[in-house]
Amino acid sequence: MADPGRKRACIVGIGETKYGRDKGAAHTNLGLQLEASIKAISDAGLTRRDIDGVMPFQGLANAEEIVANLGCDKVRFAATVAMGGASPVGSLALAADVLAAGRANAILIPAGWAAFSGPRTRELVLDPARLPGGVIANDYYFPHGYTAPMQWYAVMAQRHMYEFGTKREHLGAVAVAMRKHAQLNPNAVMRGRPMTMADYLASPMLADPYKMLDCCIETDGAAAFVVTTEERARDLGKPIVRVEAAAAAQPHPADEITNRKNIFETGLGRAAPEAFGRAGVRHADLDFAMIYDCFTFELIHQIEELGLCKRGEGGPFVEGGRIELGGELPINTHGGLLSEAHVVGMNHVVEAVRQLRGDCGARQVANAELGVVTGWGDFGDGSVAILARG
Amino acid sequence: MASLTAVGADEIGSKGTGDEFYAWCARGELRLRRCNACREWCHVPRVTCPDCASTDWTWEPVKGTGRLYTWTVVHRAMHPAFMGDVPYAVVVVELDEGPRIVSGMVDCPIEALEMEMPVEVVFERSDRWGDRVLPRFRRTAGGPSGKAKGAR
Ligand SMILES: [Zn+2]
């Protein structure tokens, strides 16, 4: 390992609610997160009084209400990482440092929302004041009808297709792989609704090149995980899932998507070499990857930013079942944001832990020992964690 | 199309530099912020110059010409203010001076969009997001034409 003296953190507990799309559901963001949190704490073999740190997701619930409801009376660390969908893995990176510094012993990271039965994601972005770089979006994006994540990222995908010959079928291969994995996952919202490339090609165009089936789904649900020191984790008697290294970074400029000198440079491009360097592992050692798949091209883009292939080669990388179970590098074995649920990337962390514990049943990657998880948020913030079976 | 869902100017008002930028557009001029200390262009406008930290700016005219760097064609509006406009193109134009600007096209069917196509600015009033005169782009007359090489 690259820095053997460093104290590593372990993920010792995971919890998820049922993921669903029921219009009549009476879910609240807080209620869903509390349910997932209680499951995660219990899964860790801990009690509420052991949790002394909490890192909630920006805008979905605050630390005070979470710990008050859970009855956590020993909290001494509370912080929120504001990187949109990159926050869960970004929080994990910060939690590992906080644990190493002794500022907390057991940190709860919850997130989730009633994004189907409550205000839809698409409604939350109607007000530019809620967006990263909100004044910029208000003044220079919205007047031209450039109002939603699907449209912001579509221009990157379009340019990538032009510069590198990335094909429509490459985007489709991502959508099809995610849907295929979801068929093996009892908690996936798209289980029982298989999809072929022909289905994908026939789906309606929303923001070229993005069709409806290029887009993540809006769902109700929450997930949580508990992180502690390796020493403590060993006492708990659970299978060890160790954070070998984690990092996060922002692109420049972070608040404006079109004026980056290279439009394809995102935060992950700098976070990934840092994490792989500190972990002392090679890409070839990975058994799986969980990649934040808000839209199909973003998964291809992050394959490149992770360094799994060169810039421009992400399209061919996803061809021929390479990212499917049984392929060279299975990606998002749970079905991802595209076909399991949109739990702001929390579900990617949970699935990685499950793979490393060997608890994935029909979708288990044989002998999974090392995996990578990414987060993508706002206008290209990136986060990455390399996890290993201990 | 009548914009039943246009958003009133009084609801929109800029908290940044938008009012200054659009005041120039209303006079038929495309001007971007340029740093008086290091002479770098800066779009979108900022408080301090990201290149040298100066706060000494001039709104300097640009030629208004550039090329189509990328785009998306919106077939389903995600904001109600634009539902009457679909399909419409959101384009990113790389200006000859360097900065890129988000805009839209006039007199250009969506099938005619081509990467690297030369374009020039025109000004068009819109009430979709506030009531503003916007810089939009049209194909440069007599500009070269060629098929985009990206597979679609
Ligand atoms: Zn300057």
C-alpha cells in the first residue's frame, strides 16, 4: 500500500429503504432517511449512542433533526459536503479523514428523498437560485432555455460524439446494461421491466442526444451507511470493507459548465489519480465499479475520468457486454440511478459494500475484493472511493 | 407562440452582472468583461479576475463572430416557460476572442446545425425568462459547410 502508516476507515453498516414509485406514498425526506439510518446502525452492530458523527446531504434533511430523531446524544461532529451527487462519496472521503484525526468514532452518512411522490427532481431545478452558480444560470442559461441537468450535460455528450465518434449505441449499451442488472435486484424499481437496444432506440428524444432511456429515474427512497475506524470495525465482527483511499475535486470553473478550457475535464479527473495513488492499486486490479449514472454519457465520461481508458475511448469501453455482469469490469451491478433508483449515489456505495461482503446473491461478482465508487454532482464535481475487502 | 408561461421581468431581476450585460444587448452590442490589468476576457462575468484577481473591468465589444462548439436540441422542455418553443436548440458558441457563450439560433432549422459551423450574433427580444434582448446567433452568410464527423 502507498501509505501504510495511514489509519483507514471501514464501512461497517449499510441500510436502504424499499425503492419505489408510488404516487400515493406518504413519504418524507426525513422519514425515509431515518428508516435507512436505523437499518445501517443496526447492520453495523452499533446503537444510536455509538454514533458521534453525522454527515447529511445538503437540502434533504439537516444534522440536527436527524440526530434528534435517532436519539444520538453523543454527536461531536456534523458537516455537510456540498457537491450535489458527488456528496455521498465526498462525505465518505471526509469521514475517513475525520476518523483518522480522532474527531469522531462512528459517522452516519444518510441521504434520500421522496423524489417521486413528493416534489420531483425536475421541479426542484425550476428555480435557478437552488442551482450551483445560481446567479449565472439565472442570467446566462435560463434565458436561452438551458434549464436542466439533462440539457447541461447533453452538450458535453454531443461534443464527445463529434470529437471521438462516440455512438448512439454506446449510450444505449449503458442503459441496457443497467436495466439488465436491475432484473437481478429485488429492490430495483425497474425489475420486471427488461429493455433491449431496440427499446432504447425507440424511446423519445428529450434533449439530443439524450432520450428518455438515457436518463435516471425519479424514485422515493433513502440509504445510509456507517463509517468507523478499522480497529473498531474489527471488534464488531462484520466482514471488513475498508476505504483504501477516497478523494474529491471540483472542475475549473466549478460554477460554469461551458467555459472550461477542456470541456471534458471534471473534478473526477483530478480526484481519481489522487485516490488510486494513495491506495496504491492499479485499475487492472478492480473487480467492479459503481459509477454515478445520472445519464448514460456521464457513466462513459467518468470511465475516462477515472483513467480506466483514454479520453475518447469510453464509448468502445462499454461495448460488447464489457460492463455487464460476467464482463471484464461489471459496472453498477444494482442497476444504478438508471434502473435501480435515484438515491443521489448512496445506493452505489451500498452496492459496493454488499459486493465486497459477498452478499449480492444472483448478481454477485465472483471473489470481489476491490472496487471503485464514484460520485458526480452539480456542474461536474467529482468524488471517488476505492474500497477493499479487509 | 404565445408564452402563457413566460416569467415576468420583475420576478427575474439579476443579482449579478446580468442587467449590465443585457443593457448592452438592448443597444445592439455584444460586450464581454475584459480585465484591465491582464487583458484576459472573462465570460461569464465575475467579481474578480480569475487570472489575476483584479477587480478593474471594462465591458469591451467583441466581433460577435465565432463557431458552433456544441449544442443540444430540446424536444421536451424541462421548464414550463419554454414548453411552447420545442423543438429548440441550445447552442454553445466559441467566440473568436476565446470565451464560449450559451445561446440559441435564429433562422436555422435544427437539421442544419453543424459542429464548427461559423455563426454571427443577432439580437432578439425574448420574454421567456424575464423580458430581455438576448444575443442569439445565425449562420454566417457564405460560411463553409461540411458534415459533422461524429456518428449519430
Ligand atoms: Zn486579470
